[in-house]
Amino acid sequence: MNYKELISGGVKLLDVRSEEEFNEGHIEGSVNIPVNDVQSRITEVKELGSPLVVCCLSGGRAGVAKALIEAAGVKEVYNAGGWESLL
């Protein structure tokens, strides 16, 4: 799966790092919802559409977020790992 291609094609990128981490550097156009807020903001996450690409620093938090999002009924969610791999 080429995540860069998906994102350049208009698929939303959800960055689940903390707000502080996100503010230190992120991919333009990505949406920041920290992993600890994903469940409480699931409506907002669903509004991003599907497919959805999720990233964090190394992939661990993105994996947790992916599971939460899929449990909420979103079918096509991808863990792209660390955000810097998408630059």
C-alpha cells in the first residue's frame, strides 16, 4: 500500500500524536486528534471519511487508534506508521 499516493489522491491523514508533538512538525493538511481523544471525538474522526490513513511517531499509537476507529465501524483504516516516513 502506497500511503503517500493515497494522501496525494485526497485521502485524509489523521495524526494521533500529542498536540505538542504535532506542533513541532507535521504533514501539511493532516488532522491532529491525539490517540487518547479518538474515542471521545469519534464523530469527528468519522467525518474525515474512508479510507483513512493514521500516523504517529513510530506506529504504536496509530495501531491503537486504527483499532478504535475500526471498532466504531469505519471499514478502511490504514496504519502508516511514523509520520516522517510520509514526507
